[in-house]
Amino acid sequence: MVNSSNSAASYPPEPVILTIAGFDPSGGAGISADLKTFAAHNCYGVAAITALTVQNTQGVSAVYPVDAGTLREIIHALLEDGRVCAIKVGMIGGHANAEVVREILAREHLLPAVLDPVLRSASGRELTGPEALLHGDLLKLPSILTPNMDEAAALTGLKVENAEEMKIAALKLVEMGARAVVVTGGHLEKATDVFYDGSLLETFIADRIKPDNTHGTGCTFSSALTANLALGRPLRDAIVLAKVFVSEAIRKAFPIGPGRLPLHHLYRMQQAPRIADHSPAPTEPETAH
Ligand code: PLP
């Protein structure tokens, strides 16, 4: 007999998305960026943490991978609920965790899955070695990979510094077995993304939005793309919508510290009225003697 509190009628209508990624305690990248982005798309996020990082707006100072057995146990428990309809993979954090992710993507091959091959932070800290991602058939399993230019270069061994080289890298990644790729180039003069799925090669260009010191854009783009796939949109539409979402979240980015600004993932929500002003107190002007 089914307990009425667990009956199908009580399930939320929102798609449930699983993110497998690192934890950024400053909330700009990783798991928290993913969960906020899913919420902004009316999706419900569940999360398996691959690694804890020590970081603030000024950079990453340490990375502590989660034990692979624990990661597997968390993912299995979340999948056992039977409601996950899409998977996003971000920072993996090492070989043993890459094997867990590979196993899960192979088992759940019917679900849309986006893999953002996170290798290092913009502040230069290594988050996962490229060899962990290149191990076995991991890159062949997801519906789409979303490397930035540096990641595309590290995975292909090619130089990737402009739109033409992004196209060549996208072709190479598909030749290496990827089902589809979008190489993101948000740091070029125009924000340029190159999509290739083995037949269609398309370049998306948008104005680059200041400020350019934003944190977590890759995580946010790939989780917005996953949310749009979970909502049933075709791949190309999902990419275009994710790009628009990231541009707007960058436009609304705000300073929570002296370093790189986190995007405003929840810019679409109506802001609660402020009851206190938390902006830093103005410094006293120096008095002339
Ligand atoms: N921390 C975590 C957990 C991440 O997943 C990432 C990127 O994916 C970063 C930090 C780095 O983000 P950024 O390069 O935008 O600073």
C-alpha cells in the first residue's frame, strides 16, 4: 500500500536535476551556483559534492576531494528516489571520483547530461587534472561538453585562442568521441561560443558585458543549459537560453568581497524589501590640518 504522503500526486511538478560538482563556500561557483540556477529556472536541484574548496572572492586556496565511496553512496541515494531527470557534472576532483561519474553516466545514459570539464579556477588553482577527465570513455557519455577555451586546449592538446581555433577544438572533441560540444569564449572581445554536434557547427556571438571579473560563469552556463534540457528544450535552444541567462546574471553581478564578483543567479526573483542597509560604511574624509 502506498503511503499517501508519498503518492505521485504529492510530487513537485518541477523537474529534479542532479548536480555532481565541487562546493565553493563563497557561493559564486560550483554546487551553490548550480542550485541557484536550477531554482531560477523553476527546477529542483539535488547535489552530490565531489570536493570541498577553500575560497573567497579573491581565489581558491585549497581543495579537499570527497572520498569516492561517499560520493557514490550519495549519488545512488539521490537517484534511488527516482525523480532525477537530468544530470550536470562540474568539478570532479580526481581520478577516483571521475570513475564514479563515469559509472553513473553510463548507467543513466537515457537522461540528458551536461559535463563541464572544470580544470582550474580563474585564479589559477588546479581543481581537477585533465588526465582524470581523459580517462576511459567519460567524455563520450554526456549529451554535451561545455569546456572554456583553456579546457578545450588542455583536452585536445591544441592551441585555442580565437574563434577559428575554438571551431577546430570543437571538431576535435567530437572526433575524440564527444556527442556534442559548446566551447565557451566569454573572454574574447565579443562573448563567442562555438557549438558542434557532429553535423551542425554554429557560432553564437553576444556583446561582452562589463564587469569582466565575474566568478562562476562556466558553472552557471552549464547548469542553465542543463535546466533548459530538463525542461524539454532542444539542445540548440537550451544553449541560446543559457547564454542569455548568464549575460543577464553577469549584468546584475554584485560585490560581496574585494575580489571577483559572483553572478546574480537569482536576478529574476523579486527582491525582498531591504530592512537594513548592509553596504560598507563610507570612510571618514581626512581632516585638513
Ligand atoms: N570552485 C568550484 C567548486 C568550481 O566548480 C569552479 C569552476 O567551475 C571554480 C571554483 C572556479 O570558478 P571561476 O573560474 O569562475 O573562478
